[in-house]
Amino acid sequence: MSSAQVGRRRLFVLLAGSGLAGCGFRPLYMPTASGGPGVAQRELAAISVDIIPDRPGQLLRQALQERLGAGASGIARRYDLSVGYGIAGEGIAIEPDSTITRIRLVGRADWTLRAQDPARTVVTSGLARIVDDLNIFQNQYFGADLENEAAQRRLATVIADQITTQLAAFFKRRSLEGQGSA
């Protein structure tokens, strides 16, 4: 890449950034003026993730706990996140002898965030969905198991990212609405 192209790209990035600043854009995970965690980070750290059954559910719960700041100290839990999670498979590459060599996996998570109050009030809920593919290795059982585990981890990672982003956006929107009415 020539230096003129690099210069044009830098100029474009600067102009795009200045345009976003003028429209009131604020990063979702923006810290407070004092440098502490922002609204979204504090609220996410206050979420406890319920147990999700089966191995794919364990992977998803682990990924959610990492993203929500399960180790954040000093923040009391105020919410419970329950997730219904499943993975469906469909053969998409079929040999003439009806052997399936590739499967399309669809991960779907319906989630509900409840307050830890006596009424267990529903705060918000949503849906996360991802599609991935998995190769089936004939007569290579160890390889097939590794590929399946890797696919389940990929699905859990993306679903956890989607849920975390949806929750962070909800908390940010709620805080901005509260500022507007004050």
C-alpha cells in the first residue's frame, strides 16, 4: 500500500470519528468521568447467570460469566439471567450413499433478565441466534469429537457476545432515558 493510500485512510478515519462525535455518539462501555466503570459495566457485573443444562449450556454459561464480569469485586448481584439454549443440526452435504459429511448447526438462546426482588420482576428479555457449520469426519471419531467441541465453543462464544451486547445496550438506553426525564 502506498503512503498516499495510508494518508487517505487516516484522513477518512479522522473525519468519520469527528462526525460521530458531533452526533452524540458515546461508546457502549464508556467509563465515567472519574475513570470508573460505566453504567453498562456496573449493571452487567450485577448479573448472576443461572445454570444452563448440558455441555453446550455449560460452555455458554462460562462465556457469559467471563463477559459479564463474574469476578468483579464490590458489586452486589441484583439480577438473575436465565437462558434457554439449544443447538439444532441439519445435514447440508450428503454423499450418494446418504452419508452426511457436513452439518449446519443453529444455536438459539432465549434469555430473560429478572430482578432479585420478591416478585422476580422481568427486567428485559431477548433472543440470540447463530448459524455455524460442522464437518463430519468418517471413521475419525477423535477428530469428529474435537470438531464438535470446537463448534459448540464457537456457538457459545458468539451467543454470549450477542446476549452481552443486548444487555449492555438495554442498560445504556435505560440510563439515558433516566437522564432525559430528570
